[in-house]
Amino acid sequence: MIPFLDLKRETDRYASEIKEAVSRVVDSGWYIMGEEKDRFEKDFSDYCGVRNCIGVGNGLDALRLILMAYMERGRISKGDEIILPANTFIATALAVSQCGLTPVLADCEIDTFNLDPLSVKSKITDKTKAIIAVHLFGRVAPMRQLQQLASAHNLILIEDAAQAHGAEYDGQKAGSLSDAAAFSFYPVKNLGALGDAGAVTTSDDILASIIRQLANYGSNEKYLHRYKGLNSRLDEMQAAVLSVRLKHLDEDNHIRQKIAIRYAEGIRNEFIRLPLSGEPQCHVFHLYVIRSSQRDNLSLYLQENEIQTQIHYPHAIHKQEAYKELSGEILPIAELLQDQILSLPLYPSLDDSEIEKIIQVLNNWQE
């Protein structure tokens, strides 16, 4: 069986470096808010091209903390509307809801799966305060158009960059294309920890200071609390692991891009639609997502041929029970994609024979 993702195989590529980093933390006797976190924050902010990186507990918290900080600054108030794509992981919407804000769903583009600026424009009202652009599957959202919309309507622009570590747009890294960006370092990500972890990047120093305090119980001095904050801090162990992985991120992304090119050049089947390639240096292929009108049959066929696949995501946000109040929304592209998309194995430790088998099996499939 070719696994959809083999995390052990991926981690084994850097096992000696990771074990050395973990031992360093154990030997230090310092496990929270220490030098490892400081080092990673500095390195990742430099990598993204921003002034600030704040390590937090996970990607959902990163989004929540950005919204909370803007609420503390008076830019957003409870009940205000935040536009986000219907075609995303539920965490994007949960962050909005958990801050007492109103998620407004926009549709996505059929070829890129990312937020459609025309749909966003149609959703803007007097209550709209922010747009969250998700860089889905490793491809940066159409930020130029979204930046123009945000500027024209005085809106905050936020990146959900949880799947786009190292992705680029007009020569800039994801995480530097908006007012603030949220990253997840969940183990399956291109830049993954060995547990939950996340970060916020921004060049807004005031916003960064508020987020840093909010993530530490609302405090920047022990037992003095300015805000009603959270406990959401990147611990030393995960920071040390991430520092190891960050050194190899560009190389790993390059391998992902080469595999994606092999898929694009090798898969020749009129019943399968491949993802739009665009410029390979911009798309880091966290996932390689194909489309088929017979998706479930194709998935079963691949399973029978010992190839694991997954669906990202089988239910658009407004089709989730948690958001049944949005079930009346009509978002045709998101609804079409949820029934057609299928994610193929794509990760740096995938070997040549596995890649060739995936291509051959897909080429042999008929509806």
C-alpha cells in the first residue's frame, strides 16, 4: 500500500537532527518561553519577510488571536462580519465564531480552489470588517485583487497560511502579504512540528505586542494582566523541532514541486482533471488535488490498487452541522468541488516507483 502520507518516513529523513534538538531542550531544563522559541520566531519572521513572528499553540489559536487583537484595538466589534471561503478547513470559520463575530462565506475559483474576489466583493456590507484569505493546498490566494478590495473598503486583510509555508506571490512569501497571517505547524504540514503548534506573522508592531500578550494569559509581566487572554504558547520542544525543519523547508518544497510536475506531465486521462499548475515556484503543493465526476469510484479504484487517498474537504462550511444556520447559502463552486476533489499522495519521501505506480494506475482508470 502506498500511504497517503507516511509521517514516520518523513520524520526519519531528519531524525538525527531532531533528536539532537530534543535532547538540547531536555538538557536545558527550560521548556516554555525560552531561547528555542525566540530563535525560531526570529528565523521564521526573517524567512517570511516580516518584522514579527509570535509562536502560539496551534493554527486555530493563531487566527483567533489576530481577531482578538483587532477587537482590543477597536477595529472589530462583536457581531461584525468577516468574509472567508466556503471551501476551507472548518478552523477558519471557528476562529471567527469563537470571537463572537459573524462568518460570511464567499465562493471559490474552480481552477485554483481559492477565494474568488468577485464573490468576496458581492458579500461586502457596512458590517464587513475583514477578509480572511486561505492559501488552500499550498497555492497563494489572489492577493492583489483582495488587497485592492480591502483597501477600497477599509477592511483588514488576514492570511490563513496554514497550508502555504514557503509559497510565494509576486516575489513575496506567504505570511507577508496582508495585515497579519496565521500559520499551523500541525505535523502533516510542509513545515510540521511533532505535535500542535502555530504562529502569527505581521509587520504591525503594535498588533504583534497585543497578540504576544493575549497568547500569554493577556500578560507581558508576571501576574499583571492587561487583557483577557489565552494560554497559547509555542513550547520549547516544538520550537526546536521547527527550527530543524525550517532549514530544510525550501528543499522539501522543491521536491514537492518536482513531484507535482511529474504528475502533471505523466497523468493522461480524459476523465481526470489535474490542478492548475501556474508558476511552480509559487505553489508549494501541500496537497495535490485532482477532480473527477466519479470521485468516489476513483477513490475506491485507487484503494483496490493499494494507493491511499483523502478528500480535502468533503463538506463545505455551510454544509457542516456546526454551521447549519448557513445551510441556505448558495455557493455553487464550493458545492461542486466537495463532490469531485480527491487528494493524491505527495510528500518528499515518496519514491520514484511509487510515483510511477500512481501515474500508471490513474492512466488505466476509466469511468
